[in-house]
Amino acid sequence: MAVEQRSELVPVSVKNEDAIAYKSVSRQQHKGPFQLFKVEPELPEGRKRSVEVLARGDLMSAIVHIIKQGGENELHAHRAQDATWFVLEGQVTFYDETHEPVASLNAREGLFIPRGTAYYFMSTGSETAIIMRVSGKATDVPNERLDYASPFDADKNR
């Protein structure tokens, strides 16, 4: 049975994951079927967060996020994607749908998030965080991102 979502929350929007236009890394090289990449994310002036595609195939992908303190991430779930997050630099804290911390990860620490699980994350250290996400995509459910609400708006109401 396919995982629809692991939360009772109702999404405020649903996005086709395959249509999200993350920036492709110009440093990526193709050698036949192989994709070589180097993690050197750039953060444009005035931005708090940037996302770059490192490599992408039919079933798996790897992206990198660079995040200044805080973040711009909404509570969301990926219907078809299991994901492994790995912190390269800085500190990142992941939160569940009740806004409780799941884990505060430092460099060389990671977290696995099964598809359908609602979460968000923030850079919580003193330095800019660089995190890599490697995900595998199920083929029996739509490849959708379910957005619930901004946790930053929820914090204002506390």
C-alpha cells in the first residue's frame, strides 16, 4: 500500500516535485551516464536560503541547501520521496508537525525522513549551514510536495 501522508494535517498547497525549478549546478559534469558534482553552494546577495541540484535521475536526486541563521522553510511532506539529510557545515534543527525539535544536527550528522512525514528545518547555529539531501522516489504515488503552513507564522501566534 502506498504512503499517502503520515499526518492528519490538511495541505494548504500541493506542488508537483518534478516541476520545482531548483537551480542546476553549473559545476556539474556529465561523463556518459555518470554525473560528477562538487558541493560549492552560493548564496545570492540578500537571500537567506539557496537550493542547488547536484545530480538527478529517474528515481534518485541529490540537492544542497545553504541557509543563513533561521530559514524560509514551510512545514511540508514529500509524498513519494524518502530523504536522507546530511549536514556538511553549521547546525540544522529539524522539527515535526507539532513544532517540536526532532534533532539538532551538527557537521557530519544526518537524519532519515520517510516519505509522507511532515517536517521543517532551520539553521540554528552561529554560522551559515550547508546541508545535502539525497532522496529516492517511489513510483506508485504522485511525486508531490504537500505544504501545510509556515511555522514562522505559527511562532508569531504563540
